[in-house]
Amino acid sequence: MASRYNEGKAIDAVLRRIEARDNILRMSDGRSPDDQHDPDPQRRVDYVCTVGQILYAFEHTGIEAFADQIRLEVHNQRLLGPVNERFDHRSDQEFWELHVPVEASAGLTDAEANRVRAALIEWINTNSARFPVTQLYDKYANPSLGETVADVPFRFSLHRGSLAGPHFAPQSPLCGRFQMRYIVTGDIEPARIERLQKACNAKYPKLTMWKRDAGARTVLVLEENDISLTNYQHVTDALFPAEATMPDTADEVFLVSTYLPNIWWVTCLRRAGKTYYDDGERFHEVDPVELTQLTAR
């Protein structure tokens, strides 16, 4: 199965942000020690290049909110992907979310899954118009997981958000989109911190070697494509306690959000004197078509 992440393009997205931010261009010396199988495994960072007069070393990793999230989402995609396709790319200026439990597909046979899909599509067709529309990102107008229907063995809910108004572009890429939002009961933030600690433990020692031996400025690139359970603030707030256990950390940490195929967002979570909470560090749009695949992944 192909990777759900985009290592080479995500690194290029961050490099472009650094170039724009610092008003300086990279040189043509970029390479991937990992792709080239450097003899020292601890030097196999994902990418190195010079920006201006500074050598940069990059490590990339995809992140998930809790263990087995990706496996569950693969199963849920098989169950609910056709529902998403049926209602995605509408012609209106609304963004729709269907909330389902993260374990929605657990234990379903193929025949049961077919009945669930058909029942959900029929229910949305029949009931979508009766739900109020709120400004996107405002409080939901109806309870999450507040609906039940025959042939669907879990609670669910539909939410409609308007993209009209001064806060959204007339042709926002979110217009007419339909997304599944997987709901987890309980507090998942301790699990998020634990997952980030594991990522830092795997990536920071290699970056530290490049900083010590080559004087490189080190960058950790986190990639997420989970619109349901992950956002910039959650990751930022989990990163700080996760890094508190590390003897050495990267100079800069970025989050690249790739859950939409035609637009990504680059956010700096931490660098010298700046964090996500500072103006100018957040939500820089990039078109993935324009990015270069800097590594083999």
C-alpha cells in the first residue's frame, strides 16, 4: 500500500516557507543522505541543503493522534469512502462533515458494510436540508453523534458550515466539500504526546549529529492529513511536553497539513523566539502541484 504521507514534497513546502520568510534562496547542493544510504545510519537524515550561507538538515515524519489510528482509518475508508464520494464536490458554498465513531467499521462483514453505506446515503439525501447552517468553525448547530438509523450500528451526525462572508474567499477550496470526522471518546491528548515523544526520539539524534558535526540548522517536518482529530493547536500543545524529555531538539519544527489534495498549509510550530501562537507563523498556503519531490518518498 502506498504511503499516505508526502515526505519529499512536504520538505520542499517547508523550504519554500523558509526562503520566503528569510528572503533568501537555497543553493543547488540539495541531497538526501537517507536515499543515498549514507554509511553511517545516524547521518541518514531525509534531506540537506544550503539556504543562503546556512546548511539545513531536515527530518520528516507523519504523525497520528494515537496508536492504530492509521489502521482504523484504512478500514473506515473502505466502509465510508463511497459515502464521501457521493456528497463531495457539491456546487454550494457549504462544508459538510459527517461525524462517526473512529471504530465505526470494526467487526462489519462485507454485507453489513454495504447496508451501512446504503442507509447513510439514503439518510443524508433525505435529511440534510433540515439541519441548520452555521458559520464554518463556529459551534455546531446540532449534537455530535446525535443520530441513529436502522442498519447503521453506530451513532452519527451531519453538520453544515457556511463559507459565505468576509472570512472566506468566494472560491474557497472548502466550498462544496464533504469530510468524514472520526470521533474518539475520552481524552486522546496524552496519547498524542506519547506519539510525538516517539517521533522526537527517532528523529532528533540524527539531526543533532548534523548540528554537531556540520554546524547545520536542524528542522523537523511533521506532516498530518487528519482533519478529524488533529489541528495545529493540539500538535503545538503536545509538542512542548514531548520535547521536554529530549536532551537535544531541532532548531525549528513545522507542521504541514495535507488533507486536501489541491491545497496544503505550512505552519511553524516553534523556532527561535517564535511559536505557532505568533502572527506570521501560521497557515501559509501552498499548491502541492508546484512542489518538487525532493526525496524518493
